[in-house]
Amino acid sequence: MCGVRLASSKADPPLPPGSWRLPGFKALSALRRRRDAELDDEATNAIEDTSDDPEVVVQKKDTGEALRKCLTALSPEHREIVDLVYYHEKSVEEVAEIVGIPENTVKTRLFYARKKLAELLKAAGVERGWP
């Protein structure tokens, strides 16, 4: 036991060797005995289907394509900042260090990039939000 001795009272008898494994074996035995329960129709109908329907899948695909197209329309400086912040999940401080510009410049570029991106997406017919 790594040279550590636990304080014990004389009233507690010592544990037999390997007794610490017993609860684990009991749990494994219980899992082996457990049978898969079948779901009845009522229980199956109560489970909510959270997957997207085909229409939403197509909307997300179209929105993603429009977003990629609009990102390419941004200036290289703005696109670089958006890429680092949103796709590489860098902080403003990290982006400033990577690009070699002041933090306030990163914030300003990010502000104008988002503003321009919103205009481009609106012109492309994409409403705010994700379907």
C-alpha cells in the first residue's frame, strides 16, 4: 500500500486479502444478469426525435454555402481575423499576437468584418440565425 499506514482501532478486524475486489465483482455479475428491456409502443412514441428533418438539413447546407461565399468576399484582413477568432477559437489577445497588431485593432476589424458579413448574408437572402 505504498508505505502508507492507516490508523485503525483495535475494534476493527483487518480486512481479508483481496476483499476490496468483491464489490467490483458483484457489480459485474449484476450487469451480466441484467437483460435488455424491450420498449413497448407507448414508450417508443414518447421518445422525442431530435434529428433534423430533410428540409432543415438542406437549409443548413444552403446557409453554410452562402456563408462560405460571403466570407470570401471579405477583405483579406477581415477574413483573417474572422478565421482566427471563430474557426480557430483564438482570443483577441492571441489574434493580436499572431497577426502582430494591437488588440484594439483586432476588435475593430472584427466589428467591421461582422458588420460587412451581415450585409453580405442579408443580400444573399440568408436570415440571421441557424435553422
